[in-house]
Amino acid sequence: MSKRRAHVNCSVVGCTNKHANVFSLTASVDQTTRQQWIKFIFDNNVPVTLPATLYVCASHFAPECFVNLGQYQAKMASSLRLEKGVIPTITDSSAAHTARTFQAVPSSILTPQRVDVGCQTKPQMHASTGTQLSYRTLGPHFRSVGTQTTEVKTTKDVGVYTSTIAVFPDVPWSFMPAKPPLKRPRLSLAEDEDGASSVEASCSLADPEHSTYNPEDSVNVSVGSLKDPSSPHGEPVSFRKIRKLVVFESCLMELFEKCPVCGRVCEIQKSIRGTFCAIVQKCPHCQHGRQWKSQPVIGHSTPAGNLQLSAAIYLSGASFFSVQKVFKAMQLQIHSYKQFRKHCCNFIEPAVLHKWKSDQTAILQQLSQEGRAILGGDMRADSPGPGAKYGSYTMMDLKRNNVVDIQLVQSNEVGGSTNMEREALKRSLTLLEESGIKLECIVSDRRPQIQKILADAKITQYHDVWRFEKGISKKLKAISKTKECEKVKKWLPMIKNQIYWIAASSSSGKERVAKWLSVINHVQDIHTHDDPFYPKCTHLPRVSKGKEKWLKGGTTVLYKLQKLFTGKRVLKDVSKLSPHHQAPSLEAFHSAATRFVPKRAPFPSLGTLCSRLCLAAMHYNENAERPHRQANGKLGFKLCWPKGRRGTCTVKPLKEKSTFKYVDELMQLVLDVVSLDPAPFVSQLKQIPVPEPLCSRYDRPEKEDAMSRHWSSIQLTLTPS
């Protein structure tokens, strides 16, 4: 196919026409067509040496040789295009007559510039579909411009439909003409999204001139009927499962620079809301227009991509500000924090609370059907010491290693942070009683307040062995720091192991106490005891090589050791060491909760903190019992050097990677259910009682008075005495 060249002379012998459309003979043309072109150009007198490039103007081609002659005459195309394989046949003698064929139709007889885009009549067979295609892949488009009558003999009314498309409510658009077109009112488009980077224009999504146009389809983009190009047969899938790509703005705007109908430069108006981009393309030459959206819109004004990004940040436990820094570093568009909080309050947090309540109901129902349950409880405060603001008490099923309940308490609800654990435990016990769960025992810490509550409720309480061992080890290390008590360091590993052995091998509290007191005799090389519950040591007789490790009676080190071991509270706690189930999983959950609820990060509301704790519980319940990783039929382990072991190496089993099925379920709940009707879910979230802020009991001064006192104190500090 020959290519058009402008501003060159025609190579045909004797041709003096100055036509704007000149076509070159390229090497890509087949040999037969090329020879016919050459014979026509030189009038069958082909020279031996040919020029590098030969040109033929449009005057030498018949009208049927052109693809877009009608568009060119109607000023809808700036140049002519040849059909593939055509040959010039018109000589110079008839070229003058042919040149008149290519003259453009005067603008006075063209159709008026105001085009009716709201109706469609039956005789019309060709319509613009708004498809984004390459310029050369589009077929010819026809438009009747030669006649204009004042009376239409036969017409059929097929109906006119107009609708307001809410792309961005509350944001005015300036693209529409001063006078609205016939049968098409001005569109009122707006959005309640914050942080707009640009707002310029808008247009209807659907093309009313399309032959398959359905008015009901133009109200909103259906979020449940999108087609994924990567799926087989283009099956409809949810937009949350469709892959998202990073697109450069310059590359995107290249698709809208030229009109797909006439190929001329178009007017482009764009609007950006976070990750959402709406583009309106308008051709001033052929009046073709279309609108494109980068993502579907949920409801009337919520871009699906913005909501999905907010949900992904929240449900993964990430910080919005950390993600925002990443986006800014890469110049990626992201919505504002204010809009993120709107998404959380209206969609995400209600969905998280709803799913946790559903999961918790199933767990409680299963426990009530099994009989007596063994639970473990512990509190996690947002900061150590008496200045804690929040406290979350976790109740866990120690048999299945599942979180059963989480109670969140604020310090001003109970008169101080020291009372938070007691109040949270009472709430958990009330919930368990209402659910019909009978408790066999509770494994908890050794606080006297907790012991009194469980004793009044007639619930058997055991102490966590790990916590008891941690407290005793801390006191033994303090004793061993003095010079006369350095021998305690050698006995410290044995005493730690003895604590776990006592809890696992004893069947009663008296037996635990007897085994605990036998340690005092054992460190003196005495292995028979007066207590009938443990008369002698069960280890094999050993011959000691170094007698310097044994402690002697009457020494300071033995006195301090006896004082620690025979303390009234210590003996009482030893008798209640848990014989079968321990609670290290509670510490593991608290460690996992730090990912979702960092202690140093402030949270805007109690509801946010509560929903994040529920999210941490769902993550733990799904991944607590991950299988041991295997490689080549062998179990995987890794070496660790914990800081608390002071250089002692430990072996840690390798588990399979964590799964995030709960995230997929929550994303589906947020985007497919809650976003369509959030009212019932929000009402469930509002049922959580929210206490007053800590500062509510203080008088709030005026800002100007506070600033004046601040500067006065600074001046007094700087003024020399």
C-alpha cells in the first residue's frame, strides 16, 4: 500500500496539479502493482534509471480508489487514504474534472454544529460505539451531509432517554456548551471524595447514539458484571479479583489525543480523585465524544479502587501514613487520610466487627456443646505502668489455641488503669455464662484481684508456669549478683527446669509444694526429704566431681534461697501451677496483635481499636496451628539467639507460611455486601459503648489564653534574675 506524502510534486509525466494529497510508491508494494504504477507515471516510456521515490497525486485516482472520500468531503478527515492495491488510471487530460470531485463541501450546507445526541431513529444504521481502536483499524464511517429538508415524510418515534450520571456530585463541570443541546439536559456531576487533584469536565458514560444503547445501563457502572481479560471466555468476575496495573499519565493520555473517527486532535478534560481518573474526550471537528473511567463507581460517588485500597491497607494491618509515603515517593495518586477514615467508619470497621461476631458465635457454640472448657486469660495494656489508657483482656481456648473473646476497657471507665483487668475479666465471664459455657478452670496470672474474682465465682484457677518461672528467675538473678551468692548462677538452669517438671508431674497442690521445697535439700547434696508427698529425689544416684557447687548450711546464699522458696505467696502460687495446659499462646497472640495495634500509634477512636483487635484475633485463629514445614522428608528448624538468653542458642521450628483467607472474606464482605447497604452494619458498630475521652473531665481553655500563658512562661524563663 502506498503512503501519502505532502508538499511534493507529482511524478506523472505532464502533470502540473498542486493537489494536497500525494502518494508515494514504496518498496512494500507487490511487483505487479509496482510495474503498473511505473508504466502509468512515464506513459509506457520507462527510463533505464528510476528516481529513488516516485509520487502520484490524488487527481490520477478514481473516486472508488479512496477509503474516506465522503469523510474528506465533509471535512471529517484531513487527508485521503487509498484502498490497498489500487492503480492510477486518470491521465492529465481528465484530471481537472476529477479534481472537482475532491473539493470539500461548503460549510454553509453542512449540518448545524448543535448535534442531537439524545435520540436515535430507525433509518440510522451506523453509529459511533466509542471503542478505543487504532486509527487504521477503524472501518469507514458515513454521514449524510448533502441534503437538508424542512419536512420529514416518514418518521418513527423510538423514545428519548435522559439521565443524570453521578460521577462526582458537588463538583461543577465546565465542558458543556452555553446552550444545552436538544433533548439532552446539562448533567449534574459531583462526588464527595476529598483531595481532588484536578477537575475539568464530564460527560455521560453511555453513548445514546449506539444501536445497542439501553438507558438502564447508563446510570452506573455495575461492579458485579465486569469482565476480566485474563479469564477464559471473558467470564464476568468481581472487580476486586481483576488485576490492577500502574499506568503512567502520559501514556494514558496518548490514547485520547486523537479522535477515533476523524483522527484529528481532540479536547481532553480529566478529573482525578485519589486512584480514580475520569477522562472526557470531545472532538470539535466531528462532534464525537466519549467518557472513560479508570475504575467502576460504587453507589453514586465511591470509586471502587479507592475503597479497595483503603480496605487493603486496613485489613493487612498497615499504616495509612506509611503507605502514603511509598505512594508519594513513586508519584502515585492516593486519596486523603480523611477519605480513608470515611471508608473505615462507613464500610471497613463495620464489616470487621460483623465477621468477628459471626466467628465468635460459632466458637462459643462449639464450646458450649463440648462440656467444660479450659481457658486462659491475660491483659495487654497500651503502655506499661499506671499511665495506661487502654487495656484489652483476651480469653483463649487452650485446647484449640483459639481466641474466644476480647474485652477492651478504657482507664477512666473503672477509675484507673489498675482496675482495667478486673473489669475486663468480669465482662468476659458474663459473656461465657450467657453463652452457656461451663468452665473447668482458667489459667491466668497471679494478681490478687484476679484470684479474688475467680474465687468468688467458684472457678478453679491455675497459674501460668512460664510467668511464674519468669518471676522467680528474675529474683534469683538479683540474688546471684552479690559476691557471696555467685553460686546461684550455676543452679539457675536446674531450678528453671525443676519448675516445669513440678507442674507437669504433680497431681495435687501438696505434691507440687513438696517437690518445690525439695530443691533446698538438693542444692545441699541432700536427696531424702521429710515430706511424705515427696520422700526422696527420683533422679539416679550421681557421684559429683566438683563439691564446690554444693551450698552449705548457715551461709548467706542458702539463707536467701530458703527465704525466697518458703515465702507464703510463693508456696501458694506453686500449689496452683497449671498441671496440663499453659498459656504461652496468649503471649504469642499479644505479639501478633502488635502488628495490627502498635502500642506507640494513637488511634482515632475506641471503635477503631476494637475492630483492629478483632482483626488480630481472626489472623491468629487462622494461623496459630500451622503445620511444621518439611524439606526432603525432614522437619525444618532454625537457630535463634534470643536477647533474654544472653548468647544461649535455641532451636525454633519452621512453620508453613501464614495464610490470609480472612482478608479475602473481609474484602468480599466490604466490597460486595457492606458497600451496597452499610446501614445495618454501621448500626451494629454503634452498639459498642464508647466512653468519654480522658480529657473530658478537664476544662478546655481558649486557645489564645493558652498561647499567652505559654509565651509568658518562656519569657520568664529567659529573663535573667
